[in-house]
Amino acid sequence: QTTMPTFGKGLQFVGKDSSYTMKIGVRFQTLFINQWSVRNDDLNYVEDYSSNFLIRRWRLKFDGIVYSPKIKYKLELGLSNRDIGAANNPQTNFASSIVLDAYIDWNFYRNFSVKIGQTKLPGNRERVISSANLQFVDRSLLNSTFNIDRDIGLQFHHHFKLGNNFIIQETAALTQGEGRNVTAGNQGGFDYTFKVEFLPFGKFASKGDYVGSAVKYEAKPKLSVSAAYDINDKASKEGGQLGAYILINDFNNAKTLHTLFIDFMFKYKKLSIMGEYALKDTEDGNPNVFEDDNEIGTYDVGSGYNLSAGWMFDKNVELALRYTAIEKDIVVGNSMKEYTLGFSKFFNAHKFKFQTDLSYRDNYYPNTTFENKGKNDNIYWRLQFEVHF
Amino acid sequence: QTTMPTFGKGLQFVGKDSSYTMKIGVRFQTLFINQWSVRNDDLNYVEDYSSNFLIRRWRLKFDGIVYSPKIKYKLELGLSNRDIGAANNPQTNFASSIVLDAYIDWNFYRNFSVKIGQTKLPGNRERVISSANLQFVDRSLLNSTFNIDRDIGLQFHHHFKLGNNFIIQETAALTQGEGRNVTAGNQGGFDYTFKVEFLPFGKFASKGDYVGSAVKYEAKPKLSVSAAYDINDKASKEGGQLGAYILINDFNNAKTLHTLFIDFMFKYKKLSIMGEYALKDTEDGNPNVFEDDNEIGTYDVGSGYNLSAGWMFDKNVELALRYTAIEKDIVVGNSMKEYTLGFSKFFNAHKFKFQTDLSYRDNYYPNTTFENKGKNDNIYWRLQFEVHF
Amino acid sequence: QTTMPTFGKGLQFVGKDSSYTMKIGVRFQTLFINQWSVRNDDLNYVEDYSSNFLIRRWRLKFDGIVYSPKIKYKLELGLSNRDIGAANNPQTNFASSIVLDAYIDWNFYRNFSVKIGQTKLPGNRERVISSANLQFVDRSLLNSTFNIDRDIGLQFHHHFKLGNNFIIQETAALTQGEGRNVTAGNQGGFDYTFKVEFLPFGKFASKGDYVGSAVKYEAKPKLSVSAAYDINDKASKEGGQLGAYILINDFNNAKTLHTLFIDFMFKYKKLSIMGEYALKDTEDGNPNVFEDDNEIGTYDVGSGYNLSAGWMFDKNVELALRYTAIEKDIVVGNSMKEYTLGFSKFFNAHKFKFQTDLSYRDNYYPNTTFENKGKNDNIYWRLQFEVHF
């Protein structure tokens, strides 16, 4: 038996001349979802119980430095069926999409660095937070509806300080715009993402601006506010990097998708608060795609926001609340409001934890005379274990 | 080079505060199958030779303890095409089914423990025996026809002793009933499995009640007898956890599958004997599913038994015999009797071995006037290497 | 942190009684392809720019010895979508084809050894060279058109010396002939491959006869010349081990594919030269397959050669040139000539490198009156990072 760091830090290896390091991590989540529908939004009619047991995530991770301390790398594989779907798509070579991350991150000059390869775009905060480090069982409806996910290409990073504490970080990405593991190449144009982050009170402990819940105690208030803007030139999929392909013959008929994210994270002692705003729209404000006067598809446009807050009690137990509102044009889908109450027991911070949350989702069509009566609501109760070596 | 335990014990790591252990195992099987058909069951007409070279299994395994010595975990991935099929199914997210095991096993009170996640159900003995530890090249027809495979949910275990030696183990499982890696959730009802095991003469060496062949010498006779019962409420697949989905619209038309297993393992010195009985039936004894007066599918019901015995000669060479009989209603398929002669050379017990077996399979329809003449028989000759780090 | 060899040598483990060794390697390539078409072969009409960002390869490798120093093994997995395609094929169990290599290599007598399992056939040199060790961004058109890839079965190797230096190596393989990870068994007949290699001036440094570029300095000239011949009896796929299945009902109508490869590698100081010739044809010289007088498919027959040469400059920078010519019958496809200029910067030989190449591909139909005007040409500019632990 070879001795390794304590639990949660992975298996760690180093080349004898320090020419590289490698941390190997394994993690999985076992999730149980209970779901009901609420007929006519009337809580007297809670019915249609259904359930879903899932290995929600099962990941292998490799990261460290390679060749020089200035070159980092990260490799991550998803192995669960929820992570690797769509092996029936020609665009991904009729294969399961196992590779999540594969990039090198080269600090080529002072505060400048570039990531080359496939990884998450600098989009909304919830998406950039690892799925291992979430405050609730899973991300919000805002994220599932509007996030720009992973993509492949280049990401330039820079950061600097204003005065002693005020940190500003900027990122600009040039990527393919088709999402991860596409083998069929770029359809339409490239994707351009810009993000700026402001941390007026300095760094969070242990990168806590991208970690849910107050698992690290911040003796002084810490805040990060950021804005990101993504331009997916002539998008080929309904959501840009995500969603089904729209079967476009002439990409002059495709539309450019614009996505704006504004978000913040605030942490102080046992309190953590996070909020996000998202707006996605086509260049001309019309979500439909036309070819030869026929509507052949619809982009997933709309807007939304969420706000969540948690309080860490003794014994690493946290209670948290989240409110999410998503508004969509009726041709895109129904709008939603969701209220979530979350409970977490952190046995070893986010590395070994039990989480459960209860959500009420109000599905409705805005501006209809019969209000939201046309669409049944939902109740979700989810329970999850996370184990992360 | 970092020193590890001897071959067959995997790569072993331990957190420096003993907060976790991790054993990493790799294994693969390379298999060659030769097959003939025997026309009209007449050995003068052995014909239609066909062959199949396979990487039958290629696995990665991770197990150990996590957080506390009372919490174990096991993670296993299948990577060979035989293990990960059906990426064309919407129910598994159009993805290859790579995850085999992913669970934690918590000894929460005295002799009580609970497994949470995905793993094998407490079904027939042959199925619970690892595919690395089989007496023959592969499991019997009884197993491929009736086993209840893996599932996801909860499994409660308990064991106690009667007197000094007599061990009784009980297991009760509450699972989804759809088999492994289903992302579409539970259709029909849950699955309930109960198993009780009797070991009147105490524990086998090295968990030998679930290891084929007398690879460990038992100086005194050892016996395990067990019975398992599985209730798959409103089953959605032809075999419950396995088989094709039956396309049922109204699950009131689905039927509940009941499966009974009775089996035993006996070992003494160089002798090992194993037997199994299986019975699978629908709640009403009719295997067909009807919707709007149309038959839309058939459950894989029937009964069968097998009996195998092996003798370990010098130099870790074993000869073994197996007889399997499967009886099915004619609407489900043909019945089968199979006679198998197996030879194994264990270079390092089950960790590095060569196995070959020769089988004669008598395919027939019971109660037909022309006996089994309507169906050709088969001969199989299989050769396999197993390497298991 | 556990100390390991320097970068590029993998994680290395050894059983405490030397009963096994295991080297674990991880590697990935991140590739960017730019492509243009040249209308009517007229460089005044370079148009139709398209691009493709890819995680081209993402691999896990395990190799070492097992049980005895005379038994080696190699296991390799491909995880990128480009490597694991065709999960929509029944012949591969509707699963992604993740397993690349899985074999044991047993040196059973003096200079004789046998590989049992799945790995590359002893075909053309470029194919046998690892995709990690190529002189250009990727292999040539000769390889993609005619190579015989991986297969499963047995490979017998032998080598001997003539005098002090002249090494001769012979290989004979008996395999299934269907390529890798087929679960449906052998269709048509087996595959027979024979290869003989002559190294008149002795071994290359670090197995450099199967490594592209002069990454090792050869103080004296080194040469390897080899010839390989493959017979795919009653081939089921268009290219034998590769390509789409031809839907043949009666394999008496299938044809036997013959493939001849002649190639060489020459290295001296900073110079490396490689050349290959390939010829693939059906037994009767007609590429088409007929059933009931209907043409139901076409084998990928034809011939081609390539010649490449590189010069290693200071600072591990190499420039290389390659010329490839492929000739096909018009019923099989268009013929091609390709001119490639390659640039490589080896930060750590092939383990961490940047490569880029620029190709002009002349697509044409031989013997047509309008020369190659009927088919547009292509320009490719590719850039790639390789990281190989």
C-alpha cells in the first residue's frame, strides 16, 4: 500500500525531476428523484408519482503540471449514461461523448495565460462551479435552460489588482461553438465569449467564488461580481453549444445567438448568497429559423434569474433556499418559476456529502387569459450522495 | 517504480490518516468461440462451423473504504463492447452502458449494513460470483435465461450466528427494477428482492462460497444453501432487469414478474459442487402482454436447473462437468439441455488462468410429437485467457 | 505525493515479488484543422473555408509484464469520439468501440513469441507506428485508404541475426479479419498476415524503426525494409478490417481481399526518410460484389505510395516533406496526390510536442478526358498539441 494525501485530494504523483505532477480523482453521485405533478396547479391534486434512481455522475479526473510549472493540464472523463448521451448523432461520430475536459493551460507571460483544448466556457457561475461543489442536489433551471456548457478552442485569461485587494479577471474565448466532442467540424461561424470578474474584497478561501455553500469560513465578507457575453455566430444547435441540431442546409439562414450572463457570489462566515441573470436571444429577436419560407427550427431563447442563500449550521449541516424564474416566448416553450429548499450534510466538505432538496415548479404560459391553468405544475424531491476521492 | 502488493491484489493506496483506501484493478478476458450446429440432432451432421474472437471483458475496478472503516465503496467499469451494448436505446440516453457498479456500503449498526447505488442484486449464486471467478469459461444457460442482474437502489444486509458455526445471512433489496444505467426513470413499479443464506459449517476460505472451483483448499466440508425471491412489480422489460423493453402504453397492462432461485455451493478439499434452480413466472401464469386485445410482447418465463462439479488435480489443473436444463413455454422459446466439460489451468488462481470448455446443447420443444427434431442442436468449444491485476 | 519516473515514462508500479509490472500512460491530442477547396484545381479559386477543432485522441494505456518476465501485456483504451465511433452498428453490439489493445505476448521459446488478443496487425509501417510518434500531424492518405488496422486472434513472431548485425524479423498472424471489437463473430473466412523485416545495420535506437522523425540521434545509418502480405478470406467489410459492412447474404459471393505492403525506414544523424507502397485488390481483380446479378457493394481496392523525409534542426525543430499518391478504379472513388510540408517542435521528443502541417491534395479521376477538372482540390492546414504522460 502506497501512502497518499488524506481523503478528497486524489491520488498524487510527481516526476522525480518535478517535470510533471498528476492528481488522479474518482467521483460518483448516486441520486434518487421523486416527482409528482400538480393538476391545474391545485395542491389538492398531487398525483402521477414517478421516480428515477440514477448514477448521476461517474467521473475520472487527471490534472497537474506538465513539462514546466507554467503549463497546467486537466483531463476529465464522464462515464455515466447521463453524461455521455447521444451516440445516435452523426455529428459526434455515432459515439458516446466521454471526454469532458482535455486542455493545457499555459501561463505564457506574467498574468496572461491561454487554455488550448476542450473545457467549460467562461459562462454563468453555476455552470463553472464543478458539479461536485453545488449547494443543491443539482444546478438550477436557469443553468439547464441557458448555459453555454463546454466548447473547444482557445481561452485567454488575464488578471490584475486595483490597489491591495480589488482583483479583476478577464477572459476571452475563441471556440468552435458546437459544444463538446463534435467530430463533424464547425457549422456556421465561430463562438466568441467575453467575461470580466470583479472581486473587490480579494480572493475567496480555496477558490470559494466557484464553490457552493460556506464550506470554508470567510472571516471577512467576500464578493465576486461578473458579467459574461457570448456570441455564437450562425448557431447550428437550438441552444448554441447544447440542444438538438437544427437541420439547416444554407447557413445564411442560421441566426447568431447572443447570451448575456450577470452573476455574483457573496460569502461571509456561515452565509453564502449567489445570484444569476441570463438573457439569450437571436440577432433579430425572432427565435424561429426559416428555409424556403418553412419554419425548420427554433432557438432556445428567453431570460431568467435565480437567487439562492444558504446558512451553515453546526456539524456541517446547511439549509439553503433558491428561487428561479425563467421566461420564454410561447413558441419556445413554457415559462417556469421554481422554489427550492435544500438540506446538506457535509461529512467532508463537498468530497463526501449527502444532499436533499424539495422543489415546487410552477409551469405557465405568460400573458394567457387562463393564467397558468393550461400546464400542470411539478413537485420534486431529490436525494443524493457524492463521493469524491 | 512504486512497489505494490504481489500480482492479483491490484494497485493499493491509502490516505495518510487512513481516511480512505483505494484498490485499483484492471482485468480482461480474451475469448475464442467455435460453434457448430448438429442437424436433426444427428451427430453425423455436424456442420455450419462459425467462430468468434472476442475481448469478452475489459474492466476497471476501484474499491476500498471511504471516510470511515464502516463505509466501503465499489466502483467498476465495463469497457468491452459485449459489456456496454445498446447505445441505440432512448432509455439509456442513447449511450453505451459503461458503469457496472457504483455504490457505498455502510455498516450502520452492528451486523446491519446497507448498500446505496448500483450493483448486482442478491439473485442466483452464479450471477453473484464475479465473472473473473467462474469454474467454466462463462456462466450457464440458467443464468443467461433467468438472472436478475444489476439494479439501482438500496440493499439491506444482516447476518448472525446460530451456535458457534452456523451462519445465516439475510438481504432485502428495494430497487428500481429496470436494470443498470437507465436514465429514463422507473416504469411500472419497484423491485423487491429477498435472499437468505445458510452456512451450517461456517465461512468458506476467502469468500469461497462465491468463488468457482476449489482454488482454496477446504480442510473441512463447507456448505452454503440459499434461496432468493424477486418481485418485479409491473415489469417493463422481457426479463425484468434484462431483455428488450416491451412497448407498453398503459402499465396497468404490464405484469408482475416473480423469480425464485434456490442454490448451493459445497466445497471439500479438491472437490467443488454447485447447483441452482430457477423459476420465473408472471403473476397470472401467462407470459404474454396484451393491450387493446393485441399481444404486444412476451415475458421470458420458465424454469431450469444446473449442477456442476469439479475436481482440482495437481499443478492447479481442474476438470469440471456441468449439466443445465431449461424449460420454457413454446410461446417464449425453445427448451434446452446442455452438457459441458470444462478444463482449467490456474497459473495464479483466478487471477491468471486459461480455461476451455466443450458443450453439447440440445435444443428442443417439449411435448411436440416429433420430439426435438424440429430444432438443430449445437456444439460449442470455447477457449479463454483471464488476466486480472 | 508518490515519486515517479520523469515525464513521458508513465506511472510505474511493480509487484513486490516482481510478479508483475504496470505502466499507466495517459495521452491526448488537441487538433485544429483548417480546410479550403480549390475550385477546378485553380489556385485563384481557394474558397469554402471550413474548420474543425478536435480532441483527436484521448487514451489510457496499461502495459508491463505479468506472472513471468516472459509474458508481456498491453491494454489501451480510446476515449475520444474520433476513436470510438459506430455505436449504431449491430456487429459491435450497438456500443462505442473503446478497447484498442488487449493482449498478452508470450515469449514461449527462445526467439519465438505469440500475441493472443486484439492489437494492430503487422501491416504498413505508418500504421504500426503509434499515433503518438508520427512525423506529421497524422498519417498519410496511403494509410487511411489501405491500412489493415487492428484485429483479434494470434500473432507469431520470430527474429534472428545473420552475422553480427543483420536482423531479420518474421511475423505470421491468424485473425478474425473483421477488425476490432466485433461481437457478431466472424463472417466469411479468417485473415492471414505475413510480414518480414530486414534491418541490415542492426537495431535502431529506442525502437526508432517504428518512430517518426530523428528524435534519437543515430550516429551510424540505420535501415529497415519490410514487406507484408495480408489475405482477408471472404471479406465482409469494404476495406477488410475497416470500412462499412457490405450486406452479403451468401458469403460465397464475398471476395477475398489481398493487400501487399512494402515499406522502409532510414535514419542517419538528423535525417529520417520513410517510404511505403500499398496494393489492395480482390481475388478476381473486380472490386464489385454481386448477389443475384445485383451489385451490392464495392471493396476499397487500389494502390499507392508515399515518401517522406525530415531534417531535425537545432532546438528539436524538424521540417519534413511528404508526397503521397493514391490510384483507384473510378468505380471505387477518385484518385489523389498529396503534397505535405510539416513542422514539428519537440519540447520533450514525442511526449510533448507541437506539430503543424500544410497539405495540397489533388483529387482527380485518371484517364478522363477533362483531366482532374471534374473534382475540386483541397488545401489543409492542421495544428496539433500532443501530451503523453
